[in-house]
Amino acid sequence: MDKNVYSLLNEQIQKEIYSAYLYLDMSDYYSDEGLEGFANWFYVQAQEEMDHAMLIRTYLLNNSQRIKLLPIDAPQGGYADFGKPLGDALAHEEFVTASIHTIYEAAEAAKDYRAAEFLNWFVKEQGEEEKNASDLIKKYELFGSDAKGLYALDQELAARTYAPPSLVLD
């Protein structure tokens, strides 16, 4: 495996685990505020991010690469209002998308076609992640200022369930 591709993938594990930390922090914020549906949405998001980290870890191990776990910073937290975590989540997903694209570009430059193929799933996944975060912001902007609307949106988000990714690793 190309050294740069390996290094970027190894670093991505840290970014994905940080993402899980960030979303757990957001989940805890909403739980503290009594919005259990929002808390659930971010808890499911945290589970997905941990899965992403484990997928990359498994891919590296399956390709005889040693994992070097990197430190994970604590999230900043301190949300001023119910909408702040939503905007922060979208900005974070855009950051992760840019990171995945960088790894993909490195894999293509190194002619590491197996890594590029592996990353295709993540490219698609990040499109879904950004759309989900953006859609949630739109719904919050439409309904969040009305107590009944906020309640209904919270109930909708409470129904989100976790589904493990279906990606074949080699």
C-alpha cells in the first residue's frame, strides 16, 4: 500500500472516532435539554461514525497494515441554542467529505485502485451524510421556532434507528 494512502486512512480512523465523540456530545446536549428525539438522531449518528472508523481499520488490517491509534480531542460543546449543533454537524460532515476526497485523490495518484474502490462507498456515504444534516437544518428552520412544530420534529427524530453499514471489505 502506498505510504501516503496508508497514512491518510490511518488518520481518517481518528477523524471518524472524533466524529462519534462530537455526535455523542450533541446527543447529550439535546438529552439535557429534554429533546430526546434530537438526542436519538445524534446517538445513531455517533454509532455510524464508529462503524466508519472500524471499516477503515478493518480495511487496513486486511491489507497487512499496522494501525497507529492517534489521540482524540474532546468536543468543544457549549451550544448556544437548539440550532447550533445542527449547523456544526453539517460543517463537520463537509470537513469529513473533504478529507475522504483527499484520500481518494491520493489513492488515484498512487494508482491504488483497491483503495479507490474501497473509498467509493465513503464518497457516496458522505453525500448522504451531508444531505441528512442539511435536511435536518431545513426542518428545524421550518418548525423549530414553534413549540408544537419542535415537538413534532423531535418525535420524528426519535423514530430514527441504527442500521449497520453493508460494505464488503477486502
